[in-house]
Amino acid sequence: MKKISDLKVSISGIRGIVGKSFTPRLILDFTQAFSTYLGKGKVAVASDTRPTRDMVKHAVFSGLISSGNIPVDLGVLPIPSFQVYVKDSRANGGIEITASHNPVEWNALKLVLKGGRFPFSFEAEEIIDIYQQGAFRKSEYFPMKEYEEDSFKYHRKRLLSFADTESIKKRKPKVVVDSCNGAASPYVEKYLRELGCEVIAINTDPNALFPHSPEPIPENLKQLSEVVKKYGADIGFAQDADADRLAVVDEKGEPIGEEYTLALAVMSYLEYKRKSPVVVNLSTSSVIDEIAQKFGVKVFRSKIGEINVVEEMLSYNSFIGGEGNGGVIAKDVHLCRDSFTGMALILELFSKSKKKISELKAELTQYYVKKDKIKVSLKESILIMEKLKEKYKNEKLNLKDGIKITTKNFWIHIRPSNTEPVIRVFIEGKDKREINSVLSDILGEIESLRR
């Protein structure tokens, strides 16, 4: 049986540091396992723009062909566009090569099933079991690889049908967009122009290195903020390397925070599209509950992870949801996190409300959100979580995913990451000083529990 303890394997994907845990042999074997699970047919393959993409892609091609599947090379493509492609082209499945927001030395395989969705947990477990057992399908037939030139067209068609381009064109917002030289680079400028925007695009060279860390958090938005102020833009957008997450900078050059990316998108959807239950994860801001209350709809909270949100959206017939990391999901386009959909919703809200982005955010309750993490091994994380559960057993707890402690003034969510060897800590409240103090105490406590 193969060991996978040094690799991050979850329903969010299979990822690691290239040349260490993430090797050509491992990529080949995992691809064969996935190919075996899918059965014979066409399997789409795309990537973000990391320098290691060709090495990984050729190992993926080998794994698919040796199992009798036909690889369809889509080149560089955002993950939401890839998921739409798999659904609309009726491919048998797909593999996107991307480590999303992780640093450039990481890479990953994101597995997509027929219909364009990620595996549910039980399906992911079956794929991992095939990998561990080495029970790969062998083929005497070795098909030729195929290519598709304009694979973004499927996503583009859905997006332009979904967006109210007439309203956006009337206001013609001036937009700065930073795709971090990632997978959205070949597509995003043209898309925003088609929506009706005046566009200033930065970092849109898919052949260049990431100019900064691809995670779209405030400390990585300095260049975007400066360009927004320089050109007097109405809004700035930042995408991560695979374009499933979206960050927003207002007209003053101030990042509004990823939680408020989702908040504005949800507000736009409920105001201008339809009333619908909202599904978000346990770590998403309470501002979503206030927006939902205003429109008279319910909020349901899932475990962390895109597919968990999607599963709950299907259960509750929800059309809008997402995660507070800037991951907007609108069922009308596709059940996946999608920065392009997030842009359309926020631009529609901006255009129809005739308000500035800073004004739209100011109308919402201002919560202070802090997110941090501590590097730990898998063994350490299990031990730490058990000790925390015991210590806080008399508090108001939600154990659906890690530990969420809710008090009168704040909530704090502590959980092992599915994508990195860390324990993540999220805290939200209205008193900035209080949450900074509580976060410091919790981080210190976690560190002490390692000893």
C-alpha cells in the first residue's frame, strides 16, 4: 500500500510541493486511479500558469492514455471555466492542474467529475482507495491526445447570459483587474469589456511568474490599490491563480475584505435576480445572516470546502452561496466558486444602485475578521483538536467541522486545513481590540498544546 501522509489529499484536491511530496510518479499514479474510477472516455485537462504545469500535465497525459482514456488538452483555463467546460462538453471528467492560492512552489490536481463538479467525500474516498491499492485499469489501446482551442467559450456564454450587461454598460464602470498572471490572464480583460466596463488590466501575462503571492488577501493587493487610485477607477478586482476567488478594492484603493466580496455578491443576487436560501460555510461572516434577514430568506451553513457548500445548495435548493474567502457560487452559471460570476454580480449592484463600492460596504454591519494559521503536522493537529474540545466542552460549540465557539460578542472557528499542513483560526466580532486579544490568546494556547 502506498503512503500519502506527506501529501495533502482531500475533497479540495491533491496538492504538495513539487519535487518533494508532489512528484511525477505520484501524479502518474493518482491520474491512473482517477482514470480507472471514471471509466473510458474523454477527459479534459487544463492548468493555471505555474512554471511546473508542463511537467505535471505530461504525467497526467501518460496516466490517462495508459488507462485507455483520451486526454483533451485545453491549455491554460480558470477552474470555474474548466468545470463549465466539463459539464457542457459532456466530457467524462477532468483534471485541472492548479494549486489555487498556494505559493508557486506548490502544484496540485483538482479532480472534476462528469457534470462539472468536484467529488463528494465518499467519491474522493473511492478514488484514494484505488490509488492506495494500485488497482489501475490497464489498456492495450493507447489513444491520441486531442486539443480544444476556445475552451473558455462555454463559460463566457453562460456569464454573458447571466449578467445584466445593459445596466452595466449604462454606468460604464472604470475597473482595474489583477489576475496575478494566473489562469484568468488570457480572458478577463475581454470579458470585462464585454460586460460594458472601461478596463485597466495588470499582471495578465500567462507566461510570466506570479508578481506577488496569488492569495487575494489585503497584503497582496498593494499594487492593485495604487493603480485604482492612480486612474481614479470605480473598483479593483483581484483573482487568485485559478480564478475561483475574488477580492475587491473600492474607489479609495481600500480592500473591502474577502468576506464583503461575498456579501455584496449575495446582496446583488437577492436584490436583482431572485429570492433564494443562502448557503455558506461555518467560517463565513455573520454579515450574510443580516443580508438574508433583510430579504426574508434562510441561511444554511456547511463544512468548509467548496463541494460541501455545493452539496448543501443542492439539498436546500439554493441558487446563491459561497465561502468567505471571496468564493462566490451562483447556480445560474454553475455550482462552483467563480470570480467571473462574482464580478458580474458586484458590477450589477454598483451600476443599478448608483452608489460607490465604499458606500455599499458602509451600509452593512462592519465586522472585524481575523484569520491566522499555525503550521502543524497531522499527528499534532489531531491531538490539539481533541484537547481543545475537552477544554471548551461547556461553551456553545459547533463540531460540524473542527470547533466553532460562539459567544455573545464574537465567534471563533478552529480547524485543520484541507489544503495545507496547518491549523486555521478564524475569529469575527465588532470590537477590534477584543478579537485581536482573543485571537492572540487562542494562538498561544494552540502553540502550548504542541508541547
